[in-house]
Amino acid sequence: MPIVATTLATDLKSKGEAHPILSHAIRALIPAANPDLESKFANVRLWWVEINERGVPQREIGFDLAGRAIVPAPDDRNTGF
């Protein structure tokens, strides 16, 4: 499967919780898709995305400014970006 390098979706801003109690309640009802990775998305500056023959992303690695792999997905707890 080919791997595509892209800088799309690398301009995300870290977001604070507008209302921590409400955010906690929502998280209790609707679990996060990426509980271990969401806080790292704002630091990604380059994505490597593996694409299948139908053009659907299968796996991804997000790299920070220093070139470190900080977001590998999917895994057992995270679905990926």
C-alpha cells in the first residue's frame, strides 16, 4: 500500500475545555475516539498516511516539528485522526 506524506490538518490549535464539568459529563456518555492521542494532534506537523487500493486511509503516523513520531494510529484504544 502506498504511503502519502501530507501537511494537511497540521494547523490545529490546542483547545481548552469551554466548561470542564460539561466536558467531563459528555466524555462519560460519549467516549473519545482517540483518548491517548487527542492532546498530541495540535503538535503534528507532518502526517504519513497509508492508503489502500480504494483510496481509504488505513494507518497513520503524525510527526512533530523535530521529526519525532508522536501519533501512531490506529491501535487498541485509538481510532486515528
